[in-house]
Amino acid sequence: MTKPLHSSETNRQIVKTILLLSIPAVIDNFFQTILGFVDTLFVSQLGLIEVSAVGVTNAILAVYFAVFMSIGVAANVFIAKNTGAGNDKKAGKVAQQSILLAVIIGILFGLISLLFAESLLKLMGVSEEVLTPAASYFRIVAVPSVFISLMFVLSSILRGAGDTKSPMKISIFINLLNIALDYILIFGWFFVPALGLEGAAYATLIARLVGVAGLLWYLGRSNDMKFSLSYWRPDKEVQYQLLALGTPAAGERLVMRIGQVRYFGMIVALGTNTFAAHQIAGNIEIFSYMIGYGFATAATTLVGQRLGANDLAGAKKYADFCVLIGVGAMTILGLMLFFLAEWAAGFFTKDIQVIQQITIALQIDAFIQPILAVVLILTGVFHGGENTRFPMYVTAIGIWLIRTVGVYLLGIYIGLGIAGVWIAIGLDNLFRAVLLGLKYKNNSWMKLQSKEVEEFTQKAVN
């Protein structure tokens, strides 16, 4: 658990504290993303139909992730707040209630996947040749959704207590396992038959199962939370608090993902090659998100802990530094995306037309990276301040009014193709960065009483 900020703490010490939390979170997120990335890399050797099948499946799973992540956000915030206040019993109770909620929601989404796989995929506008393999892959990875929900929530519980290293260690291990299983199950090895696309799905499933077991083991060893058998009994008050904070966070991600489903359909209309190029570019670009999410995780935890300790100035200072460092890191990554775009695209396909489109997408995205850093990290800051509603409103306007309309106007109507799609994505992020930045600057990002905000703002001015 991190220590309260003292006036004697230097900027160098603050940066060190942030890096100690954010770097393991970045590595953790990086290796979690590898699960989908490696699947796409191996599956791309099977053909573009299989790549599209994984792509549309992951787009739907992203909606599931939105819900599971929202429970994790709420758990992270409340556990950080209680550990910052030194209330390890309440932190333990929140952790156990979060796990209970994750199990219930995970089972529910698993049943939805079992019964409505084809219907959900058809909403994506997939062709008949993609539907059958996509449905098979989707059911294998999504029916056991309880493991996905537990992965998100257990990792968030540990991060809320200031432990970002344990989730990182688990992510590294299960991704190495996933890579080995991908190779064996997709292409076959000795007595193991080649399962193709289904092999990729089974590899991901096994890796997640092992990950849940590992996270539970680390959680049982935690000294920052006290657990009790009585805490497994559903507590209406705690569940309400989790849902009240998590629902807007889920709404934010759902608005984003549903918007993506809508404009994915537009990209599909541009042709199979364009959609495959967009999907591959997204899989490459997602590594940049890992840096932003890592610093956002650190911001949520540190801000929550500082506010739990009634250290408003410390919360603001840590938030400032998280944004500055994150923007710098993602600017560097943007430069790498610009100059290495064509080289990275060559790992996924040998089709010249597809490579050209991937390169265009990534070079446009390179200029979006610093803006994206502001969006991701300030969202984490707002969450740490128990304000999940404003990011949801901003995302709703951005994704539906700017991004979706922009994809149609620039990509289809004007005819810019994949370039228009990624320009629209950039305009959406710019809009959200400006609105989040203005509210943050006005010190209205924390869920505090107006008197507390006024006193804090007056001190900041003086």
C-alpha cells in the first residue's frame, strides 16, 4: 500500500511512486492484451476469414469486458479509499462482495453467449462464410465468461490495495502458457490434432482459468485486507455502492463498444480487406492503450487512497504527474507507430493492399496518441474521485455524435476509406480530452461536497 503524501515528498519521489504502480500495470495490461494479439497473429496464418471471425468475436466480447471492468473499477476505487483510510476490514468486505458480484454477472453473460451466439454475431453484419467459424470460436471463449469477469475483478482488487505486481506476474505466466497452447492446439503437435480456430479459443480459455487460480492465490496472501466467511453473505449496501459507482463506468464502456459495433458494420461495408486491415491495425494500436491504462490504473489507485486519507492536495498532485508522464510515454510510442507501421503490418499479412491500409491507419493514429493519453488517464483520475458519470456522458457524445457520424461521412460518403475512419477516431478523442481537461482544471472531478471543493479550490488559488 502506498504511503500518504507529505509536503516534504519531492517530485522525484512522487514520480517513483507512480512508476512503481504504473509500470507493473502497463506490463499486466500488455500481457493481457497479448491473449487476443497472439490469437490474431496465429490465426492470420489460417486466412482472412479466420481473422475476421476473431475480430467480430472480440468486438462483442469488448461489450462483456465493459461490464466486467466496471465492477473492477468500483472495487478498485472503494478498496483504495478504505486502505488509504486504514480500514482493512471494510476493504476485505468490499473485495469479497466484488467477487460475488463478478461470479453472478459472469454466469449471466455465459448463458447469453450459449443461447444467442449467432444472433449477436449477425448484429455485426458478418457474412455467412464468417458466421459459422465465428460462432464456434465465440461460444468456446464466451460461455465460461465467469473466468473473464473474475480475471478483471481479482486484478482490480489487488491493484486497489496498491499491489500491481501480482496481476503482472500472473499475466506474464498465462500469456506464455497461451502462446505455447496456441501453437500446439491450432497447428497440432505430436499426438495433439490441429484444431485450427477452435484451438485458439481453447488456448485462451485454459490460460484464463489458470489466471483466475493464480490471482485467487495472491489475494489469499494479501495483508492489506481482512477477509471473513460472513462477508460472502450478500450485503445490499455494499452491492448498491458497487453498482452505483460501476454502472456509469459500465455505461461509458458500453456506449463506446456499442458505438464500435455500429461503425464496425460501416467498415465491413467498405470490404473484407478494409475490415481486416482495420482489425489488424487495431490489434497493433492497442499496445499503446496499455501505457495509458497503466497510468490510469495508478491514477485511480493513488487518487482513491489520497482521498480516503483526506489528502486532496496529494490526490491532485499525483493526478497531474500521472497525466504528464503518460502523455510523454505515449508521444514516444506514437513516433514508433508512425515509422514502424509498414514493418508491423507485414507480420500479419502479405497482401500488399491490406498492408498499405494498415500503414495509413497507424500513421494517422500516431498523432492521436498524446490525446488518447489525456483521455485514458483523466478518466482514471475521475474514477478515483468517485466520479464515473461525467466520463460516461463525454464518451456517449464523442462516440455517437463524432466518431460514428465521422466514420460515415469521412470513410464512406466522402470516400476516404480507412483514412477517414481513423481521422474520425482522432476527432472523437480530441473532443473528449478537451471536455475532461476543462472539468479537471475547474476541480469539479471529485465526488465531494461543494464546501470541500470550494475550500480545496481556494487553497489551490492561494
